[in-house]
Amino acid sequence: MRIAEVAPPWIPVPPEGYGGIELIVDLLARGLQARGHEVTLFAPEGSKSPAEVISPLAAAGSGAIGDRWHEAYHSLSAYQQADEFDLIHDHTFLGPALAQMSDLTTVHTLHGPWDSASRAYYELLHKRIHLVAISETQRRANPDVRYAATIPNGIDLERYPLYEGEREDFLVYIGRANHEKAPELAVELAHRAGLPLKLVVKHAEPAEQHYWAEEVVPRLGSDDEALDEIGHDEKVKLLQRGRAFVFPIRWEEPFGLVMIEALACGMPVLATPCGAAAEIVEDGVSGYLRPDVESLAPCLERVAEISPHACRARVEKSFSAQTMLDRYERLFETLRPMTKER
């Protein structure tokens, strides 16, 4: 099949630091190309892939996320070439609106949460595109639209080696600086357990910078370490060395890619059971799920009971790149009869 993978316009594919959607798009473009499909990747300048890369714009950067001019120009550039493909797989927000003006089969993966604005938007679109949810939790949150499939995100397990050695006495948190992701609760959890915390927190956007300065920095202790956005290898080392990954989120997380990255490295995950966390973490097997910081703190005394192999096995079974690719490829093949004869 001739497939267009349309990434968001903000961050090059693959990302060097922050960029969960970009990681997924990279795996899809590479994997589908390796399986014999003709893949064209629409992504910002600086993107690299075995697939053909078309870059309508320079990378806007994570600080520009939400800038609709960049997204509109980027998406329109892809849809203007629609006749060259059998299927478009769109990861942008605005792209599906352009799909309404084309007969081309369009698959759209929902990477964000449901809110009043997104519900109204997709209510106008869902009958003309093929929506993919990334978790059952996300799908259940809005049963009023038509879904083509539920396909969880996956990771390339070779890039996340299992670590079976002795772990050091620190905790790890990776996420954005906002109320929903709650990095300050991760700090509180670490302090309750008497362990230092290493935080990798995205705070590039103005609202994130404010939240970081007002809610997180004042709570940091002398043993805590705040790291800037780091590369893949450094992230993996953190996930291999630390005692546990803490994720006391306050929102209905659509997926939570960083949790499967931690589990792949053999690191137990302690999280609140919000959103898809309960689909990823098996309580007592690959980590612990508790409703608040107070009940999560005692679980840190039990993380040695969690087997690194059980953590890894959870990802191998349900969240590998190969499993994700198998599911998308099957979906695309079922949609093949809908593509126009050329």
C-alpha cells in the first residue's frame, strides 16, 4: 500500500527528547516501510526515516504546540498530495477536517484526551474518517463516535534493555509541568518515602514554565535533581538505575507511553489508577496502583517484590512495536477495499 504518515509539525521525527507522538510515528513509518509498504512521512525539517520524508516547514518546537497556523499549513501540504496515496494515517488535530474534502481513506489516531471541544469537533468528523483509540479507557470516555479500532501504543524493545542488576535508591518521574501530570505530587511521594527524586519535566510552554516555577521548584529538596529534556540513552539509564517510576497523575491519561518505557527496563511503576494506567500496570505484578500519594508511599517499601521480568513481560505481551504494527497493518488491509481504484 502507498501510505502517508502525517506527524504533528512541532518536533522532528524521531524526537531527540520530548515527543511521545513522534516516537510512535517513527516506529510506524519505519516498520511499515520494512514490511514492504511505500511510506511517505510528512514531518518537520530535521526528520529522518527509511521512508520518504517530506518537510513542509521547519520544526516549530515544543513551545509552539497548539499554533494552528503551523498545523494547518503542514496538514494541508500533506492532503494536497492525497492522490499519490492509498491511505493517509493522520496524527494531527486539524488534518481530519481536511479529510472531509477528499475521498481518500483516512485513519486518524486519537492521541489526546476527550474534552468538550474535542467531543464537538469529532462529532462533525467521525463518520468520514476511521478513528483509532489508543486505550479502552479513552474509547469508553466517548462512546458517541465511531471507532475503527483500539490500538495501544508500542515501543521498540531493543532500545529499552532489561536491567536485572541492583537498583539505586532514587525514584524517577518523567512528564510535563501541569496540574494533570502532577510533578509536585511525585516530589511529595518521594519525600514521604525518604528517597531522592530525579525529575525530567517538560516546561517549555509559558503555562508549563509558570507551573514549574510556582508549584514544583519550591517543593524540591536538596537531594532531588531536576534534569532538562534528555536524550534517549540517558533516559534509559535512569529507568535502569532507579528504584521505581512514580506517576501520581490527576487526569484521565489516554495512554502514558513513559510507563511502558519504564516497565520494559524492568522498573516497577507506582501510579494513581487514572485513565489508561490501570490497563498498563498490573497491581502487585508490574507495580502498584493506589488512589493517592498517601497510599502509594507505603508501596515503595515493597517494590523489591516486583520482578523485573514481570515488568518486561507486560510490555512484550501487549505493548511492543511489532504488536502495534501488526494491528495497524491489519486495520489498513481491512480498509483497502475502500481505497479508490487508480
